[in-house]
Amino acid sequence: MFESKDPNKSDNNSNIGLGIGLGMSIGSGVGTALGVAMDNIAMGLPIGIGFGIAIGVAFTKSKEKR
């Protein structure tokens, strides 16, 4: 009859994990291309993954505000 709310469960279904996963996969591709262009893949890959995660998180947060 009465539903108890779980305090750990948020009302909005955030897809932040999906955003991070997509950001990492896209960022790793961009980072590899950036690393090849800079002739240093070991440095380009973390930069690309970092940018991809930041964009993925920002994209999921911007969709929540609408």
C-alpha cells in the first residue's frame, strides 16, 4: 500500500555511467590519433581519455537540466 523510498536511489535515472563509457571509448580513439600526430601515443591516449570523460559527463549533466 505504501511504498518506502530508498534513500540511496535517486529519482532521476542518470546515465552518467553510459556517458563515461562512451566518452572513454571515443576519447581513446581521439587520443590515439592525437598520439600518432604528436609521435607519442603514451602521452596522447590519457589526454584523449580525460577529454572524453569530461565531455561524456558534461553531456549527461546537460541532458538532466532540460
